[in-house]
Amino acid sequence: MMNLLHWRLLVAVADASNISRAAETTGMTQSGASQAITQLESSLGFAVFVRERRHIGVTALGEQVIEHARIMLSQLSAIRVLADESRGLKGGRIRLASFPSVTSTLLPGLLRNFRRLHPGMEVVVLEGTDEEVEEWLAADTVELGVVMNPAPGRADVILGQDAWVAVMPASAPHIGQSGANGITLQELADQPFVLATGGCVVNGKSLMEQSGFHLSDVRVKVRDWISACMLVREGMGCRAGAGISPASGTSRPVSDAGHPASAP
């Protein structure tokens, strides 16, 4: 059965002459996009595209189909604009603040869906540290902010939850081996630490302090979590965060920590 995603993909492939780029535009994998095109052509009963050596061409019938698809998508967009206007959402700008790890992972898909549903709305993304996002929210500099562990009473929507994970240099495999369930905060507190100011400093320190511990050996502070993970891999220290990829070092769950939530 054909759906809107098929038609958006169809137009994207025609515009890009390339399945990989079209898949990226529509938020699909290349294999998923190829399968969707095959299904669409099978449903239509004729080929829309011609697979050539360096690019994707369009058949004569395909040109007509794509033209109708463009009109259909344009009319759908007009209907959504009309619906937005009826709810007082005509045009306008929304300022959204976030910290780097969320900006690079969680937000792209959400923003892509929002823009498809509300094409008349502009979203401006500001990136900062946890402290900066909180300050921008308090000063009404932004309408929305992604924070970890939002304060009680704030109008929030939970975007997701991650368990605390500790990432350690591969050269220090002995850390945390005393417990079968992972590493403890007490074991972490005595280790050299790398802190990332976006999504780590406020919550990492408060996690320790709430449990009665203190980070006594902070070796390096960097702005983003990717740099922090690279420094961990080079043996500069450990770091703790929510859902960190173990590819950056030896990863173990923090057994006595809670589950921080990211929420606007």
C-alpha cells in the first residue's frame, strides 16, 4: 500500500537523482528507501525510475507520476497551513535551546517531523551548556529548552530516559570489576575525570553530591561530549553520562544512579 512517505521519497529521488541522498532527506535508510521504491513501482505496475550507472533517471511515465505527486504534497502542505492558521499558528518563530549531545542525536528527527507538519513555522536552535539553557528559559530568551531532570512544576514533556553510564579508558579495565552490576559512584569519585559542559557538569556533579561524594580529580573540562569521549579514549580520565556510546572506551552501568530524563 502506498503512503505519503512513498510519495515524498519519490519526489526526493527525482530531485536528487540519487537514492542515498533521497533516503537521508526523508529520514530513511538506503535499503529501506530502495525497498519502498520497488514496492511503489510494483503497486503502480510500471517503472518510475531507470537505474543508470552514476545516477537515477526518470521514465516518461515516471515524470507524469512525479508531477502529480508534487501537486499532491503541495496541496497537503496547504491544508496543514490552513489547519495551523485555524489554531493561531500562522507563521512565526520558535526558539529552542539544547545541549550538544541532544542537538546532534535526538533533535534532527524531531525537527524534521515538525517542519513537515508545520511548514509555516520557523525553528531557531540555540546550543549551549546545561546552565545556559536554564538561564535562557528563565529569561524568556527561548520558548523551549531541552534539559536533564527538569525542575518540579515546570511544564515539561519527557523526550526520553537513559541510565547513567561510566566510560573509562581501555587501559583501566580493573575499575568497577568488584561489583557484578557495574561500577558504583564511590568507585567513580576517586577516579580522574573528564567533564563535558554540555549535558554533564551540572548533572554529573549533582549526582555525586546527592550521594555524598565529590569529584576530587577533574583533569579536563570540554564543551561537548564527543571531545570528552575522545579524551577518555586517550586515557585522560573517566566520564559519566546518560546513554554514552561504549565505542568511546570501556563502558559500565553506574549501578547506584538513577535515570536522568531529557525534557523540554
